[in-house]
Amino acid sequence: MSNEQTAIRTTYFSIIGNASLALIKGLAGFFGNSYALIADAIESTTDIFSSLLVLFGLKYAKKPADENHPYGHGKIEPLITFVVVAFLVTSATIIAYESILHIQTPHKTPESWTLFVLGAIILWKEISYQVVIRKSKQTHSSSLKADAWHHRSDAITSVMAFIGISIALIFGKGYETADDWAALLASAFILYNSYLIFRPALGEIMDEHQYDDLILEIRKTSLEVDGILGTEKCFIRKSGMKYHVDLHAIVDGSISVEKGHWIAHNLKDYLRKEIPNLGHVLIHIEPNEFVNRSK
């Protein structure tokens, strides 16, 4: 199965899970007198829409390169990540606003059975996070990573709700708003996680240098090709799940132009065979005598 297919199937998993949890949390929060659970349901609802956006982005990114997009359509992924972050920030703002209103309004103590609901939710969301983050690393998908952090932020809000409801139940009258304060604290965690998701996606859009391990792998693999004496400059930019490479390869300066041309082709083919997540590979040939004189 390709990385693209794996990422799309993982997103369907997120959509189904978020839809189910949004319904469970909303009902439990309404009947259990817990705004923290209702806040959780709000976030899960926004997660559904953000996962649908991720799904759209992954399918669009699969489109082949064309005349207007010679490097493919992969840059849609970090753009979708920005929209997902906007959903997160919006949900955090709504949760914070509603929490403040509920803190100022007297209401009933949450029902004790809501803790069992929350315990099951926390377990499921952490499992979901582990599944999706593992798939994001496997596929090198930034938008899938953002979706994984949606699961983690959801787990955090549920933990805050669990703590808040526990305080309200243990200490009784006068502590009814504990779960509202928990929801308010959870909104701060969501905002922080939003930044953690946004920053790498921004680096991807700006072609920021952040692929040292891959560069080392490319240099090491290049030396396995006949005629390659070493490597010099190596630049990488990410687009979707592919890494596009500009590499300066060092060869014997006495060989013919034609032989240098074929060495470059062999190197390009070998790199793409040994490192499957590479996209375009542009090889620039440097004669070793020129490299030695420039040092």
C-alpha cells in the first residue's frame, strides 16, 4: 500500500472516531451537567471538519505533476494544516468564552458517572493519537501529524474535564464550577498544541532547512554509485509526502561529458530506488579538480 493510501485510510479512521465521540460527549455532558464534557464535544465536532479537510488535502496532493505544478500538488498539505490549526484556535476560543460564562453562572454538580465516560474517552483518544502519529511518521504527512495532535489535544481536554469533575464531586457545594475551570485550562493547552502543529508546517511552506538526517542518508547512499567520489551541496524541500533534492555530486574531472551525464542519471535512479520517499532529484556534476581548487 502506498503512503498516500495509508494516510487516506488513517484519516477515515479519525473521522469515524471523532463523529462517534462527539455524540457520546455531547449526550454525557448534557445529561451529566458537565460543561467540560460539552466543551470536549465541541472540540470533537471541529475535529470532524478538520479531518475532512485533511482527507481533501491528501486526495488533492495525490494529483500528478502537470504543466502548472511541475513538482506536483503536495504543498496543499501544509496549507490544509494551517486551516486545521485555525479550527483548533477557534474551538479553543469558544471553549474559553463559554467556560467563563459558566463560571459566572450557578449550576448543578456534574454526575459521578460522567467520570467513567471520560475515562473511556481518554483511553480511546490516546490510542487514536498513537495510531495516527505512527502513520504520519510512516507516510511523512504533515497534515496527518496535525490530525494526530487533534487526538492528543482532545485527550488533554478530557483529562482536564476528569480532574475538574473529580474536584467538584469530592469537595461538593461551592466547587460546582471546577469542571468549567478545567475546560478553561484545556483551551490553553489546545492553543499551545496549535502552535506546535503550525510551526513545522510553516517551515515546510518556507522550504526551511530541517532534514539533516535525510541529507546524511543521501550522501552515504550516493557513494554506493560507481563514479561518484563524493557529494557537495545538498538542498531538500518537502512537498506533501515527497522530498525534492538538489545534489552536487563530485566525479573524476577527466571523464567525458557523456559519461558524467550517465553517472548523474544512474545516481538519480539509485537514490530514488533506495530512498522511496524522494520526489524530483536534480544532480549537478562537479569535477573533483574544481572542488579541490575551490577549497
